[in-house]
Amino acid sequence: MSGNPMVPKVEILDTGQCWKLLSTTSVGRLAVTVDGHPDLFPVNYKIDEDTLIFRTGDGTKLRAIKNDARVAFETDAVTPESGVAWSVVIKGSIEATPSTSPALNETERILFPWQGVGQDHFVRIIPETVTGRRFTLDTSMTWQISLDGSIRAGLE
């Protein structure tokens, strides 16, 4: 597969580059285990030192975190103008941070939960690994799907 000219050249990012990219976005996906199966949840987050913090409410995500403090987190982006795409994955453990912690005063003010009320639990991801990749896409790499009659009819 490495000889395929359609496959973009991947740049492996160092930890510093990963943290810099993480600071450019505010939304990622949290992977947890729910009832023995993987599940994903979108979360909006902030960086705090070399950790990530997000807010959550009571429910599936918080129960999963309490049952198994091992998680994965991923965020990515594509810059349409340049075609540069990147992805950063963090694997690590989770700890609840009391909302009364003085260290969270600044973070609490800027980390407003999308769902508003009921997101009273602050959760911190403590990374064990931080990995990232970056690559450039060009127009020859875009998917080109022809629409047959049945698909076209379903869209009209």
C-alpha cells in the first residue's frame, strides 16, 4: 500500500505539535466502554497544563467513566484552503475534579457546556500517550462516487 500514489504521505507529530493542535480546537470525541462495548461521545474541552478538562452531567458517560477510568480521546481538523488534515489521539486515565477546586476557576468560566445546565462534573483526562498525524490531501484523493438511478431518485 505504501507504493500507492493515492495514499498521502503521513507526518508523525511529536507531543509538542499535538498539544499545539489540540489548542486550536475545542471539540473532540471521548471513547469509553459502556456495558462491555466501545462508545463515543462528543465533548467540548479545554487544555489545562498537559491534561484535558471537560464537563459532563450524570448519565451514561459519567457512569462509564466511573466503571473504567481508561479512555481514549480524538480530535481532528482539515484546512480546506491548504488541504492539510491532522488527527490527535490521547489515551489515558480519567479523574473527577471537584468543581470547587481553585485551579478550575479560570477553566470553569471558559468551559461552558453545550447543553447548559446539569453539566456539573468536571472530568480530567490524564494522558499516558499523545500521538498525532498530519497529511496533505489533494483533489486526486477525494472520493468520487457516481450516483446511480436509485440513489439519485432517493435524493430528489
